[in-house]
Amino acid sequence: MQHMSFVPTKAFFTKGIGRHKNKLQSFELALRDAGIEKLNLVYVSSICPPNCTILPLEEGVKQLSPGQITFCVMARNATDEKNRMVGSAVGMAFPADKGNYGYISEHTTFGADEQEIGDFAEDLASTMLATTLGIDFDPETAYDERRQIYLMSGKIVDSASMPCVTTGQAGVWSTTISAVVFLP
């Protein structure tokens, strides 16, 4: 049996918000807002391949074709409650050695602003990467302290997130999505 392998070489971050009286259509509108509505999305888990280049959104979207089967890591959340904060975020931790893989996390919550949800997603990804790289840290310390340990270890070079937060409105579904989209 022939072994087929697909390892993405590029990726980009995107996010979107959609509102509609129907929940599914609010999701579709969030996909449109994110620029990825024309794709057949396949959700994958949390690994950013070695040597994967992160592209700007505009450049990544240009490389996509309608109907293309496209792998992504996506966080998705929705509310139909008036004034309820709803949010989604993906976070990524980048290894210092580009030959190593990185981690991507998904996080959804209610009541958190973009800074909080983005930091949490970065913390999740960084902590997963730190544990695989053998970085010694106290999981009970605040993320800001752990982030310094991660960076000082020389094994994790950076982290990033794409938080997406909105406030629910009466009579409609409000959907947030945040994604890392992979390209060949």
C-alpha cells in the first residue's frame, strides 16, 4: 500500500464574525468575514509542521481555490443572548529550531475580551510546546512569568494568537471563528 503524506509548508491566521437569525447561517457569515467560506474545511488538531511559513492573511487567501479541501485548526463559538460576550481564539507557539514542530491551540469562552482570550490561547500552545521540549516551569505561575521562562529557555522563540470577540444581540445568533489555515 502506498503511503500518502501531506505536510503543510505554509499557513495563515484568520478570524470572522457572523450574525443571522439562524445559527448555521451566522457561521457561514463568519466564514465569509474570515475569507474562507468557499472551502471544504477539514478540522485537524494542534501541530504546526516544522519549517511552516506563516503568511499574511491576504497572501494566504489568494492561494486558495473554491471547493478546495483545506485543513485548518478552528475555534468556533456562538451566542444568541443579548449583551453576552462571545469569543474564539487560536494560539500558536513557535519553536526556536524551525526544524521542530510548533503547537496550535483552540480556545472558546464567554465574557473575556480579546486580550484575555488571546493570551489564554497563546498560553495553552506555549505550555504544550514547553512540555514536549522539556522546559522546566511551574504550571501554577502566571502566564507572563512562564512566558519569560519559555523565551529564556531559548527553545521557544515566540507565540501569537488570533482572538475574535463580539457581543451578542437580541434575536440573532452571533458567531465568532478564529483559525489557522494550512496550505501545501
